[in-house]
Amino acid sequence: MPRKAVTSDPTKRRRSDGTRSRNGCRTCRARRIKCDETPNQCKNCTSTGRSCTYDVHRLPRATNNPYRNPHNLLAQVTDGFRWAITSDERRCFSHFQHFTIPGLLELFDSELWKQLVLQISYSEPAVYHAAVALSAVHQDVEVSGMPLPGQTRQNIWQKFALEQSARSFGILSRRHASDPRLREVMLLCCLLYSLLELLQGQYERACRHLQGGLQILRELKVQKPLAEETESPVEKCLVAAFVQLDIQSTYYGVDGPVLCVDNELGKYQWQLKNAESFSSLIEARQAIEPLVSGVFRFTSQSWPLSPADVARDYNALLPRQYQLLSQLTHYAELFTPFYTHAYPTLTRKEQRGADIIYTLHRALTLSVKTCLLAKNPAVLDLYTPEYQETLYLVEALLQKYPERPAFTLDVGILPSLYLISFGCYDIRVRLRAIEVLQQWPHREGLFESKWASFLLLEFVKADIKRDAENVPATMSERSASISGSGSSSAGSSPPSATVDQYMSTVGQIERIQQQIMSGQDFMLQDALQSVDYLTSWSCVKAIVPKKRG
């Protein structure tokens, strides 16, 4: 019987000959060829004069998780770079392009993420490696959640991100100072570094990178990028991103904000022109940013003040309060007609943006009205219905738009809930705002839902502890009255009512605490001891004196 001819498959033979080791050098893996794994001097590199380097950390093999292994998208990332990229970098950059960027665009559109970042990533290796590092941490956060300040992770994703960010910084430091694109590249890297650190819970390092970028903007004389037209070598969308983080750093940064865009509020075009309403959602969003900056600065200065401080500085605080309320009123006069008439013509995404702005404006106005009344509970309690209504607006917004990004630069619902819980007098409203906050976990710039929930709950607990100190005295007085008269006086509540109400509130706080921490043992004092930077935050300054008292 004749023997069958043995046919060889050239495709299979080439694939077998080209088998690559996952332990090969970086250059061979980027070239997709087999490496002999000789440390720092493999034959492929030494024979061709290439640099032979090894990555310290390699990512785990891809899984079936679509966030970890977007096979159908990798082909779009294989070409277009002027330098060799490894398979791990390709995976992360694919995730950055197809998951991280769409998340950053979830709330509002921005040319920064739609176009500029990707364009520069394909031409500037420093930006490319910074994007890869951010993507690696983003993927870790998707699996493990956001860390709290002082909590560090040492898993392979974090180590890979550190290696990539160091590679980015090394490339950036070798750029010549006369390079016309240097400042734009540095700004974009500073922004990506800031986001990277925020996702790791490293607020101090994040603000350090942020302030480095802001200093570059000040040198370029773009302190007023939104107030008027300015000539600048930096794209406006990139400047706007720094302005957003600068505004938010009011609560979290040591020296923030740097640009203080609200100082130029009188020069903003929306205040000067005689239009009856905003013409677009973009215009309305840009117009509210200096108001957010002004309110954040005012409340951050007011919250930690004692009653004596408020009384002493009242003549200086009151004019600023009136000015902000006037500006907020003028904004409402322009936004309300747009919100009423243009809303049906907007896309679903734009409608959500309009709802966010409307709710945020309500919360900003309330916080300005009440930030000097926190030491006068009788007056402050009159605003409880308005706080309840604002909280209902937030809950309705979340029910209408349940989808959310893991993190974004834009402020959405977190500042509104933050202001409600800090400013309202009614404990029940404050606790409900905290519950809503921790039920929608994500990050909005420097605001992060888990950490904000934790801080706000500490603030409530401090108030409860202070009020509880009066409960025993009240009980003793009432008991003496009852024993002396033989019965309680008309209209008086029995001591058990006060105790029951207190115990019910404590029980609700403990339940929320367990939900926030998911069984983790984490104390505010532990965070303050491990991260001294936190003591400079205005929200922490408002909490610590109460806890000590």
C-alpha cells in the first residue's frame, strides 16, 4: 500500500519556530521573536546592536474578563507607534483606549479625551507610557475597588504601573528644554500622573503633579483661560482639565486652588452679554465652573470656623456670601430658561448633564446660604426641607441614569451629596445622603465616594457624640421632676424617647459604617497618623476639633 506523502504546513512551521517565551527580554517580545533569555545580552539584541532590557514585572495572562482581555480590539493598537511596544503594554493601551477614555467621557464630552490624548500618545512615548500606567491601575481598581488614603497595594498591576510611570518620567526628563512641544507633553503627563495617583488613593502625590502642571500654566500666562480669549500654545481642553482639578483641590490640596478662576468671575462673557438664557449645554457647564470654585473656596474657609471665629470675621464673610448668592441667582436666571425649553431637544447624555448642573446649582446655593449658620441649629433647621428636596433630586437622577463611570474628571453627584451631608442639620437627611453616596461607588476627580462617605460619617458621629453628652443630664433632670411630682408634666417626653432616638441613630450609623468599609478595620486617626497631608483638608479640620471635644 503506497505511503501517503507527508505535507507540511508552512504556517504552522513558522508559528512553531517563532514560539516566544514570556520571560524573554523586552526588545524580543516587542519584535515578536523568540529570545534566548540571556540576562541583558540575548543573542538577538547583541547581534543587531539593540538594547537588551528586561521588564521587572509582567502582567498575568489574559482571562475571559472583557475588561482584562479585549482580543477583538488589540489589532487596532498593534500599528502606528514609532517605537516597539510589548504585549503587556498593548493590552493596557487597548484598555485605555476602549474603556478608560469612554469612562472619562461618560458625563460630558471633551476634545481632550476624544482626540488629543490619543493623538499625542501615538507620537510621544512619555505620554504613551503614562497612559499605559493609568490603564493598569484602572484595571486593578475595577477588580479591587478604590483604596482609602494610607492604604497601599503591592499587586502586579500596581508594580507594572510604577514601572511604566517611571519609564515615562525618564523619557520626559531627557527631553531638551528648547523642544517646542515639551510643555504640552509635560502638562499631559502631569494630568495622567495625577489621575494615576488619585486611583491609588495618593492625594498628596496627585496634588503635587497637579500643582506642577498648574505652575506651567501660570508661566504660560493662562490664569484666565475661561474668562477671555488668550493666546496659548496649550490646547484649551487640556487647560480646562487642569482648571477642573484645581477647583476641586480647594478641599483636598495644601495650596489650592492655584488659578482661582472665580477671582475673574466679573469678566466672564455669560455675565456681560444680554442674552436671556444659555445657548448650549457646553456654555452652561463652562459658566458654572467659576461658581463652583467660589463656593468651594468660601465653604472650605467657613466650615472649620468656631462660633467665635464666625462672629469675629462676620463683617468680612457676609459681603462674600452676598456676592456668591447674587452670582448664583444670575446664573439661575440664564440656566432655567435653557433647562426648561431646550431639555426635550437634548440627547440622553446631554439631559443627564443638564440634570447634574441643575442639582449641583441647588446644592451650591444651599451650602452658601447655610455655611455661616452651622453654629445656630434653630435657624439652620429651617433649611432642612430644601436639603431634603435637593437630596430627592439626586436620588431621582440616579434612578433615571443608573449607569456610571468608574472615574471621571467631571463633577457629577458627589459634590452635591457632599454638600448636603456637611450642611444639613437633620441627622436623618445627612445619613441618607451618605447612604446614597456609598451606594454609587466611583470617583469624580478628587472626590471619591467611599472616602467621602467615610469622612462624612465621621463628621456625623462627632456631632452625635457631642449631642449625646447632654442625654444623661436631661434624664437626671426629668427623673427628678417625675419623682418629685409623682407624674410627668404635660407635654414632656419620657427619658426613654431621647435614649431610643439616640440608640436608633447609633445603630443606623453602625450599619452604614459596615456597608462603607465592608468589614475592613479603618479608623480616621489611623489615616491621619499615616498620612499627615490629610490634616490640611478643610473637611478634616471641621471634624477633628469635634472628635477631640
